[in-house]
Amino acid sequence: MRKIFSLIIFLLPFATTQLQAQGCTVDQSNIVELTNDGNGTCTYSIDILFTEGSGPDNRTLTFTATDATILTGAGPHSCACSGNTYTITLSGPCGGPFSIEANHDNSGNGSDCSVSTGEIILPVSWTNFDVQFIQPKVVEISWGTATEVNNEYFEVQQSQDGQNFRAIATIEGQGNDYQGGTYAYVHQLVQEGNYYFRIRQQDLDGAMSYTEIVNVAVGDKHYAVFPNPTTDVLHIIGNIADKSMYLIDSWGNVVRKTRGSKIDVASLVPGVYSLVIENGQTKDWHRFVKIR
């Protein structure tokens, strides 16, 4: 799925992909690229694990990063640190490397620790993935890459529950192309309901990677929210008359109430959010990433 090369001066040359320093580690194989703006800036999701016995748990924990901006998960956290994993999302130069430091409010109870992601090299660096209606019940599925390394093909996948996916098309990749490419596939939606789409990327050596999942909907009781990620505006397709809608951040806090089929999100701080649409006794949640 991805090839990761690490260089950390305090590790031996035969170190594994589980990088460790003073009680915390980052699992290189779990680093996920969330967005790539095509201009050299990417956002990543990174898991930081505190090893067993890494210090007392009566601490307040915060994270800082070098040469990157932490978007979510910086804290402060009430730290029961030993053996637990904390997830942060950060924005910075595509490929890194990034140095992340865990800071405790009482240094007398255990030392701070720092980790490095090393260099992040993915077989495909995504620039966008979008699903938009071009006719009633007809969608165009489009995506782009900044670079492709050892890429054999893309598989367009569809699901109606967001978990069980099936292939609906295969698009040939460009092998090794450091300029990237743009792709599109037009698909007919047969019946009303929620549809989920993603792209599976297949390496020549058999490894795989995936885009995020994007959902669209056909019918009055369902909604499509796009583009995702977005820089300034969200569009909603579906019957939202008299519906209560609001935005929440990744911590569950209501950012604002909203209305209408076009939502201005330009003033939001970059990060992960959800648009919640209340429909009677049910709530529809639509996760999106705000960038720049």
C-alpha cells in the first residue's frame, strides 16, 4: 500500500517501522494521507502509541509538531498515557518528515517524548476525489493524482452501507508518473438510496491503497454533500426544506447552525468536521475535511 523510509539518528539501522523514543512510538504503516492540494501541502492522520510503563498517568498531555500544523488531536488530553493510542491530524509538506513531541504538564512525573514519521512515500499521492451528479441518478466519479509510483490500476468501488464494497469499473494507471494524472468515470444509479464510493489503487507488486469514502444519495430522504475536501463552500443535494442543520468539529462541539443548499465554510479553521442534518427522529452525518 505504501513504502515508508525512515532516518532517525538515535535508532539503529535495523530498526523496524515501529519508531520509538522515550516511551512513545508512531506506527509508520498506519500513516494515512487525507488530502493533497497538488501544491506540495498534504494532511495526514498519525497514530501515536504510548508504550506500557511509559510513566505515571496523572498528567495533562499536548502534542506539538515541527514543520507542520496539527489540525486535530493536539490536546490538551487528560492523560492515562501508558498503553494508549492518540490520533492527530496534521498539515505540512507532502512526504514529511515530521517531528512530533508529547508534552506533559508535570515533568517530574515522567519525561516528555518525541517521535519522527521519517520520510513518507506513498505509491499514489491523491490530489482530489469527488462524486457529483451530472444528470438525475447519474454521477461522475473523478479523482486526481500528483504522483504515481509502481501503479497498475484503479478500481472504482460502490457500496450501499459504507462497509461492503463491490467493483464497478477498472481504470488503468500510469505506472511510474511523477506528473500524476486526472481520471473520471460516469455511473448510473438505478434506485433511490444512499450510495458510497471509493477508489482502490493497486500496485504492480500487489499492494493496495484507498481514497476516502464519499457518499451521495438519490431520493428525498437522502442527501449528497460535496466537494470533500473543501476550501470555501459545501453544496447539498436533497430535500432539506424545514430541516435542522448544523456543523460540529472533531471534538463534538457545535460550530454553527446553518441552512440552505450552499454553506459557506471559508472561515472555518482547517480540520475535520461533520454536517448534521436532522430529519425527524433521525440524523444524517456527513464528514468533510476543510483545508486552507
